[in-house]
Amino acid sequence: MGFPPKPALPQSLGFVLHDAARLLRKRFEQRARGVGLTRAQWQVLAALARNEGIPQSGLADLLELEPITVGRILDKLEQGGMVERRAHPTDRRTKLLYLQPQAYPMLETMRDLATATQAEAFAGITDSEREMMMRLLILMRGNLIAACNAAPEDTAQLKAKAGARHG
């Protein structure tokens, strides 16, 4: 005697987005295995490439990692000659982060791997569908940033409105 089939659950947006992002990371990591960096190291390099001159604490906030974790990753990258910590001009306790010339070929390799991975992900999706998806995701991101930055009373109003719709 077998179990009755489970009803198909509708796909939730959060689950599908999370799963697609997880699989993109997984596929990128498969491609990047021979490059010589851990995922955490390439994430730090990529974030630093977009934010050179940022303090270590700012980079930790940006990556949503603990400062000690980012510090350890930066230690390895600094030992590998890819990152440099420089003194802040007015705060001697703060170090500002900069890429070293050795990091740029690695970043180029990472971009090539990302491009190939994205091409796999977008297989069977037309250019117009891809553009529409990106526009919608950017709009969603903006909506969510605004909601996260909303005053607490705004959040309470949103909860009340959502409860009225579902209640």
C-alpha cells in the first residue's frame, strides 16, 4: 500500500529566486574550481572591485558577513598579493581596501566564467524576455529596498493591509 500522491504546491517567488540563485552560484563554482580562489574570496574581490577604497567594516556590511570573517578572507587575499590595506587619511584605526594589479586578471577570468554561466542560465530565453525579467527584478528590488527602509508605522500599515487581503 503506497502513500497517496501529494498535491502539487504552487511555486513561491522566494523559493524559485533563491533556488535559481543557488544554482547559479553552484554552476559558477563548478567552473571556477581550477582558478584557485574560494567562493568567499571571489565574492570579496568582486565587491571590492565595485567599491575600492571602502573600509573593511563597510565591506563586511555590504557582503552581510561578520567583520572577522571578512578580515580573514582579506588576510589571505593580501598574502596572495591581490588586496592592499591602506591607512585612512584621518582615522588611523581604519584601513581602506584596494585591489592590487595581480587581482585584475583574476577578475577578468571571473567575468568570463560568469558570462558563460549566465549564457547557460538564459538558454531558451529570448533577449526581450531576458530584458523584461531584468527590468522586473530591478523593480522588485527597488520595492523591497523601499519597504525595508520604511518607517515602522509604514510597516504596520502594510501588515494590516496584507492581513485584510488574506483575512
